[in-house]
Amino acid sequence: MPKIVVIVMPKQELLDPQGKAVAGALSRLGKDHLHDVRVGKRFEITTDREVTAELMEEISQVADELLANGVIEDVISIDVLPDGTETAEDADEIDDVAGADTEASLASVIAAEVQSKGSAS
């Protein structure tokens, strides 16, 4: 079954608070060479139809109307994954492990910062 990937990002001219928070955490972790972080969304859509121009137009409309908030976000790309690529479940397992490590690191940095601000008061 074909899988279509839609990438949505905050509009470039708008502040990305989540990206700023991640950039700040990276800096506090000593990763000053990593900056200007933007956090977006990735949608994977599986279809039982053949990928045609009409289907891609339908996905484009869905992305514009449902997946992206047009006021603050742009649809950056809509791609069809080639056959034989990893499944969404495999990608989710990889993302879960990487995400858990990143979330734990960020949570540690934030907790330490909150604690240091509390003790400084």
C-alpha cells in the first residue's frame, strides 16, 4: 500500500516557541553549534488507492484544510514513500526510542533550570 508523507512547519516569519525551547535546551547541554531549531509535524497517510494526480490533489487539499493551520503553518512537502521503505510501525519504534531519550534529556535540563531558579529566589 502506498504511503504519503506530509510535512508541516510553522511559517518562517512567525516565532516558533517549541523550536526556541529546544534550541535553548541544546545550548544548555553544550550543543552551541546547533541553533535555529524549528519544530514541525510529519503525517504519514497510507492509502489503498493507486497514487494518481487526483489522489495527490486530494491529499494536498486535506493537508491545507486539516493538517496545517494556514494562519501559522505551511505545508512544506507532500511525498510518496517508495515501496520497500520502513513501515510506519518501524518508524514509530525508532522515533519512540529517540524521542524518549530526547524528552528525558530536555526534561532533565528543564528540571535543573527550574530548581536553580527556585533556589536563587
